[in-house]
Amino acid sequence: MTATTLPPSRTPARSAGRSPAALAGYAALDLRRQARDRVQMFFVVGLPAFMFVVFGLGSDEPAGSADVAMYVMVSMAAYGAVTATTGVAGSAALERTTGWGRQLALTPLRPMSFLALKTGLAMVVAAVPVALIYAIGAATGASGTTSDWILSAAIVWAGSALFAVYGLAVCLAFRSDNSVGIASGLIVIMAFLGNVFTPMSGLILDIGRFTPLYGYAALARYPLTDGWTPTGTHDPLWLPVANVLGWTVIFAAVALWGLRRGQERV
């Protein structure tokens, strides 16, 4: 008599853990947790909105096809969006290397599903400062064409995904409790160099063109400025596009290296 070997089947618990309903439930709980983090939400939503009110409100001087108020509005929305994606995605990488990551390893949630879910969550959180700052701009008279509003908002939100990859890269590379703080702190420096806070010129501007936030912010403002900076220099469209693509490849390579290094240590 020969024994018959039956093909392994997935247990109900494992199948349930990978179901869309289970993933949606986990995402909803995590989103609620993010919203309750008042310190994070202040830096993601409150601070960029405050900076727009201080520096952009009532600035009706022309800036391309829009005005200065809209120029500042786009810049502050971009800063808020990248702060959100960096923090949320960076915390995901940190969780994978801590006790919470080991707890998740006991569940049916696969590592790539976890990272994809966190990236999606980061994009949801990033939409909050963009929507709020654009709403404040619309209510206070920021001026621009319809295409300026639609295209800049879409680029600000979609382009912030680059900094989800950045957050993963930094936190997977450093693997310490301070890695999220390091990633967020570097965002402030990159925002200055990237022409987000104040207009740069001369050598600083030349250096800034090679920094990650420069291409993203310039691309977001391109619908209204057509590539012209406040200091009178012009960037062809290929420059911010190349900047964004180049840094995407760099951050993705660092994140992949950090992920593989972590798996080798297990």
C-alpha cells in the first residue's frame, strides 16, 4: 500500500490574514494611530499651513501665470507632503527591525505587503496637508489658472511618493531608533537647498539643483512658472524630471541594499 500525499493547503487563518478585508482593517487601525500622533500631525499639517499663512497670505505679486501666494502655497504643500511620506514610510522600515516587526512576522502579512500598505498609508496622510493648504489658498485669494491648481496639486501629491522611498532608504540604512528623526531632519536641510523655503541664487542655487527636493518642488511649480525661478534663472523641463528620476533610482537602490542587509542578519 502506498501513502497518498495531499498538496498542502492554506489554513483559514493564513488566507484570512491576506484577504483585502483584513488588510483594509489593519490599514484603518494604523491610519487612526497616525492621526492620534499629535506631534507628527503638527509637523505634517500644522507647520506647513502656518508657514503658508505667514509667508504667502496676501502676496498678490505676479509669479508666472499665478501670484506669489500660489507659489508659496505649492512650496509649503510640497514640504508637508514629503514630511508625511518620509515619516510614515520611515516608521514602517523601523518597525520591521524592532519587536513589532517580529510580531508581524508571526502573522500572514508578508513583508512586501506590509511595505506596500505603509506606502499607501503614507500617500493618504500626504493628501491631508496638500488638501488643507490648497483650501486655505483658495479661501484667501491665491490666484492661478485652473490648470495651475489641478496640475500642481497632482504633482505635489504624486511626487511625494519619492520621499516614501527616501524614508525607507534612510531608516533601513541606519536601523536605529533615531533614524526617522534623522530622515525628517535632513528634509529641512534639503528644503532650504531645494528652493522650497527661500529663493536661492548663485553657487547655492547651482548646488541645490542636484539635491532631491529641488527637482520635486520645481516640477510641482512648473505649471505656473514654466521653469523660471524668482531670481530670474530658467530650468528646462528635463532638469527637474531628471533630478526626480535620478534620486528615485538612488533611494530605491539604498532601500533594497538595506533590506537585503537586514535579511542576511536574520
